Amino acid sequence: MSKDLDKRVKSHIDKLFAGITESRQLRDLKEELAINIKEKIADYKGKGLDEEQAFQEAVISMGDLSELAEEMRKYGQGPAASPFPSHPTARISTAGIVAGVLLILFGIFTVLILYFMRSDAVSVTGAGIFIVAGGVLLTYGVLARETRKKYGMKPVRAALYALSVGLILFSIFTGITSRFATGEMYIAVGSVMVFSLAGVGLFLLLALTETDRRKQY
């Protein structure tokens, strides 16, 4: 689908819900409608219609959405339309940020304590697993958190980002740990390679398919 048509679909949906208070629910609804319209356009184009005809037919096939828009308008005027709704995801996001930061700090302090206690290198670097876990939780918490300018990322997508960061951090952790445990550099490089390739690949896939979460004022 061309960028112009993509923008046209977005513009059409924005006009349908013009003047309605922005909320997470409205954003999700718009995304769902956009996906449905694009799928219908693709179907009509597959039947031989040109892009303009396919767009018109797709819009018609969606039916009258005025009642849906009115429902969202009423919802937007209610207490649930607060810019920062009390939502389970918001609470999980906050908990993730707090727990992530605390785990990272705990990991750093534990590494320092073991180092100054002159513990063996494997024990010192092994404590770094807390930093890895903290990085995963912090990543999820930050991405899932809603701000004044951006909506929070959907939980599943935020979790996948957290997984990608976790794999990258874990690759560094295993590389350092295996280096001290075995004394062989090639084992350390192999450990880093396996987990980092998976983490970087997942991160790039998510980043290249990222949607705009900015709020419109």
C-alpha cells in the first residue's frame, strides 16, 4: 500500500472521530479500523479495482460509523477519559520501573561488594544477572508507561522490546562470565554471538515496524 493511501486512510478515520477526546481506547479503535480498511482495500485491489475504487468500496463496506463515534464521544466525556487513566498496565509499568531500578542498583552494589571482598571472578560477574533482570523490567516499565506526549506501548509489544534488551544484556553477561569460568575467549565470543544476534534481530524487527504513539493536541 502506498504512503499516500496510508495517509488517506488515517485522515478518513481522524475525520470520523474529530473533536473526540483522545484516549487509549480511541487510539486502539482507530488502529483497528485502519487495519480493517487496509485489508479490505487489498482485497478489492486483488479483484481488479484500482486504488481509488478500492478505497471507496472499503469505506462503504465499513458501514455507518456515526453511532460508534458518538459512543466514543460520550466515553471521552466521562471520568475514564482522564489523560492518565487508572489502568492495570499503568500500575504494572510503575512497578516495573521501580523494581528495575532497584534490581540494577542491587546488582551493581553486589558486584562491588564481592569485588572488594576479593571473591573469585566468576562470583563477582555472576552477580551481574541482577542487572540483566533489572534492565528487562525497566525497559518494559518505561515503554508501557503513558506520558503527556505519548500513549503507552501495548503490553505485548513492550514485553517483546524488554525481551530483546534482556537478550542483549544477557549476551554480555554470559560472555564475561564464561570468559572467567573457562578461560577461553572463543567460548565467550560464541556466548555473546548466540544471544546478541537474537536480541538485536528482535529489536530491529520491532523498531522497523513501530507505530506512532504521539498524542494529537
